[in-house]
Amino acid sequence: MSESLKQRIKDLDRELTLLKEERDKLNLAAQKWAEKRNSIHEQIKRLRTEVADLKEKRDAINEKVRDFKSLREKAKEKLRETHAQILKLKENMRSLTEREPPRNMLNIQREIENLEWKIQTTSLTVKEEELLIDQVRRLESQLLTQKQIKKLKEKLMEMRTEEKALETEAKTYHEKLSALAQQSQKFHEEMLKTLNKARSLKVEADSAHQKYVEIKKQAQGLHQKCVELLGQIKTFRQELREKEEKEQAKRQRELRKELEERALEKLKRGEKLTWEEFKILAEKGIM
């Protein structure tokens, strides 16, 4: 019976050793998948930091783009207003020139001066003087028109200069915002590329985690079997120990009985007893 138990314990120990080896292999494999998952998570963390940085740069540039768009629109609005003023000035000039054909201002001025001198220095009849005075008034009206036309031309030149400056300003703002928009698009595309990379890594990390969970579950299953085998081995060893103790007690009783019988035989024959034999008979009350 003891030999059968010993063999059973030996078989269970062998099975336990194999299970432990397999469990440890699975735990090692699970650890490697966990390390891979954690490594990928670190990569994802770095990529998300890059995405945040790219987004911040893109948004900062977009803010500048909005500012330049606003400035461009203001320049365009002012340009439209300036252009409308130019058209109005041209219309006023056209109206003046149609009402009074343009003449040389210097000639008109000289003609006025000559007529005034004539009126002052020449003996004229009332009718002749009135005719000359009417002529002076007409010339003064023409001179005033020419002065107005001159003023309008100067204003028109000023407005055209301003119009040109506004066109240049609007073009400059447009070029700047176009360049910034290209930079923003570049950062945006790089951000999307980084996000896609992070998403791909997330899928890979999830797959690694799933592998870890599956293998860890297998390892835990084997560990549970190991615990169960250890329980069986402990039970069998306890049973073996109890049996061995019983067998040892039985052998000791048999040995004591043999010693007692041998001591009685020696006592009957009058032979000298050993201390052990004497002690056994004494305990029995025979001595």
C-alpha cells in the first residue's frame, strides 16, 4: 500500500513539474506580450504629444491666417470705397469739362487781366464797359472751373495713389495668408498622419493586450491545476506518513514482543539478560 502511494506521489510530482514548466513558459510569453503592449503605449503617448504640438502650431498659424484675412478684407473694403470715390471724382470732372471746355488757366488769367486793364485805362461807353465786364465774369467762371478741375485732378491722383497702395496692401496680406495657409495645411496633414500612426499602434497594442490576456488565462488555468495537484500530493503524503507511522508502530510492537519472548526464554534458562531485555520485563512487572 505504501509503495502504491509513493508511486502515485512520484507520478503527481512529475506531472506537477511539467505543469509548472508549462505555466512558467506561458507566464514568460504573457510578460513579453505585456512588455510589447506597454512599449507600444509609450510610442502612442509620444505620438499624442506630437499631435498636440502639431495642433497647437496649426491653430496658432490659423489664428494668424484669420488676422490676415481680416486685414485683407478691410483693405479690400477700403479699396472699394476709394475706387467709388475715384469714379465720383471722374464723373465730377466730366461734368465740369462738359459744361465748360477746358482752357489754359494761364491764358484765361492773362485775358482777364488785360480786360480789367482795358476797363481801367480806356475811355469806354457804358455799353462797351458792360460788355467787357460780362466777358470778365465769363472768364472768371471758366477760371473757377479750371481751378476746380485742377483740384479734382490733384485729388484724383491722390486717390489713385491710395488705391494702388491699398491694392499692394491687400495683395501682401493675401500672399502672407496664403503662405501661412500652406504651412497650416502642412502641419494639419502631418498631424493626421501622426494620428493615423497612433491609431494603427492602438490596434497593435490592443492585439498585444488580447494575446497577454489569453496566455495569462491559460497560465492561470495551469496554475490552478498545480494548486490542485499540490493539494492531492499533500493529501497523499499525509496519508503515506500516517501509514508509515502505523507500520513503524506495528514493527516496534512486534520487535518488543520478540524481545519480551526472548527475555522470558533466557530467564527460564537462567541466562544473563541485556539491559533492554531487563527493562522490558521490568515494565511488564515480571522482574
